[in-house]
Amino acid sequence: MPTTSELRNMIKEMDQQIIESIATRLEIADELAKAKKLSGQSYWDERKEKEVVQRYHELCQEVSLSEGEAKQIAEVILKISKERQHHFFERAQSVSSQRCEMR
């Protein structure tokens, strides 16, 4: 049986992997925001959000996490993603407005 120290080290390693995975996911979401902006789409799609929450629910079921835990995980990640995409759209709009004023 692992010691508490060994278990804590295992958790520490997992935390590193989790953070790296979330950072990668957010980088991809940033690219998605750019693609949405270029194609004239809204930065957030409620239907897609529901699909993501459902996907998290299904993934969590596969590893015996509860529906509530799945919802909490999805909410945190989606909140961060939504804020970053909204910020990108606001920044892009501000730059666009400044260019129009310069003309």
C-alpha cells in the first residue's frame, strides 16, 4: 500500500497533467474564437454548451463520477472558456472600432 507521501506525489503529478490539459483545451478554444470571429459567428452557442455538458456527463459516467460532479467540472471549464472567448471578441471589436475611427 502506498504511503500518504507517495499518494500526495501521485496527486501532484495528476494535477500537473490536468492543468496542462486544460491549458491546451483553452488554447484550442482561443483558436475557435478566432475562427468564429472571422466567419461572423457569435462567440457562444448555447446549443453547443449543452452538447459539451452532455459529453462531460457521459465521460464522467464512464469513470464512475456522478452527474453532479460532471456538471461542476463542465461549468468551471465552460465558464473560463466563455470568458476568454468573450474577451477575445471584445478586444477584436475594440481594434476594429479603432481602425474605423482612424479612417
